[in-house]
Amino acid sequence: MNIRANAIAVIAAALAIGACSKGPDMAKVRDDVARAQAEGQKKFADAQAEFDKVKAAARKDITEARVDANAKAEPASQAADKDVAAASSDASQKLADARYDVDKAKAQASYDVALAQCEGQTGDAKKSCKDAAKSSYDSTVSAAKTANESARKNAQARSNG
């Protein structure tokens, strides 16, 4: 009787270990990667569309400021030039923010795809994959933020200069 119980316990343990060591479902991983890619493309397209919208509005604002400046007489011309510079600075800052949003959306899309691909791995390789994806995302977002801050400062300096 004791041998039978031990045999059953060994078989149950072997089945449990076999179930635990089973690798990830690669078909599900491929589906998740494809879904992440599609969602990433949508995020990027939305951010790019918003950037294009901001760019068009910026061009309109600058053109209107220039038209107003050209319509003013000489004494008011200096004030109008300042208005054009302010409109240009504001537009540049809005474009910088929109570019940051595009870059961040692209980074997020890449990160989501990388995480989905990491699901195809197990153990330390999976953790390492996720850590690398996060590090890459953080680095890309940090670079985008630095570029955004620099572009905003440059636009402000042109306005004041």
C-alpha cells in the first residue's frame, strides 16, 4: 500500500513539474506581438496626426502675425515684429511638444512590442529581456525629453533675442 501511495505521489509530482516547465505558448506570443505592433502603429499614427495638426496651426498663426505686421505703419511695425517673434516662438514650442509626443508614442510602441516578444522566453532570459526593453524605453524617452527641453529653450531664446 505504501509503495502504491509513493508511486502515485511520484507520478503526481512528475506531472506537476512537467506542467510547470512547459514553455510559453508561441502562437499566443506571436498573436500578442502582432497585437502590440498594431496598437503601436495606431498610437504612432495618432501622435503623428496631432503633430501635423499642430504644425498646420503654427504655420497659420505665424502667417497671420506676419500679415498683421505688414499691415501696420512704421511706428507700430516694431511691436508687430515682436508679435511675429512671439507667434513664432509659441509655434516652435507647440511643435516641440508635439514632436515629443510622437517620439514618446514611438518609444511606447517599441516597448510594448518588446515586452510581447519577451513573453516567448522563460526564467532569467525573460527577466533580462524585460529589463533591456525597459532600459531602452527609458533611454529613448529621456532623449526625447532632452530634445524637447532644448527646442523649447531655443524657441524662447529666439523670441527674447
